[in-house]
Amino acid sequence: APTVESVTVDVFAVDEALVAPLRAAVWAALECASDADVSTLHLRDHAAPIPALHHALMCSGARPAGSADARKRGAAAWHEGAPRRAMLAAYRHFVQEAVLPRGAWRKLVYQAEPVLRISLPGARSASGKPRADREFFHQRGERTYWVPLLGGGGDSGALHVAAAPGGDELRALPAAVGECACWDGHDAAAGFVPNQTGAATVGLEFRAI
């Protein structure tokens, strides 16, 4: 398995048939018709961005994130809309078919809803300060998973993980689209660095035990 210094990262291939429904649901939520549309999110104004996009806009400073009313409308559209329901259904299927068969466990407990992460090009990180799972009260033994939907693969747009548990130095996850990365994130902070690729990165992060 590839190693991010002392943090070992397991990267494995995933069937496109499992990733495509996730991608389609997220693209619909972002009101994008293609990968090209998603990669240029930072070049357009967004009247009512969904929460993940609003957070990325705020953190990166790539574009104005809109008013408080726009944020509320975007959040309502996301939580009540068909794309989120489709994403959750595809996510459950992904865990059952791509994650569960890889372990020796007979039962698997996993995060009810994955975290949609978006990194936009800009001078600032699109996720705020990288944090370890213990800072969000996750228990030891959980594994953290990252499923790239667009971009990443070891460049500055990729999700980054601390080089060592408790450390501040970050290393890009080597997982590309069509792969999934897995590691022990309890003490190893994860987050984005300033994206210098010129294109947006999108992926899903979740935990399982």
C-alpha cells in the first residue's frame, strides 16, 4: 500500500458502475451537465449554492458565496432535493459493493451521509484548517475513505493527509478518479491545501468501522 510518511493509505480500484451514480447525483446538485462544467465552478456566480459549494467558495475566496438568504435556499434545495436522495442511495450501494467485501467483518457500521468536499482553485484552502477525526469525536478503529469524483490523484487539488499522526505536514492522497483511498484518520488530520491546478476537485469522504 502507498504510504503517506508514517500514515499508511490503502488505495484500491472501484468499478465505474459504482462511481457513476454518485457523480451524476452530485453533478445534478451542482447544476452541472458535465465534468467540464464542474471543473470551472470557480469561474461562475452561484445564486443559491448547495452547502458544500458555499463552504468551498467561502474558504477559497474564489467567488462571492452569496447572501445569507441564498445560503438558506441552497441548503434547502440540497436537503430536500432529488439529487441528495439519489446520492445517498448510490452511496449505500457503494459501501455494500466496494467497502464491505474488502474487510473480514460480517457487519459494517458506516457514516449515514458522506461529506461532499469541493476544492476550488485559489490562494486559500477550500476546507479551512485540516482536522483529525478525533476532533469530531469519532472513535478509534474507524477507517476514513475518500472517493474522488473529479480531479485529485496526488496534485494540489487532491485531499491531503498528515504525514504522521498528530503532525502538521500534509501529503496529497494518491487516489485518482476510479479509485478509493482508505486510512486511519483518528489522529491524522485531513483537508485541502490551496488548489493550484486551475480546476475544481470533488469527492466524497466517509468513515466506517
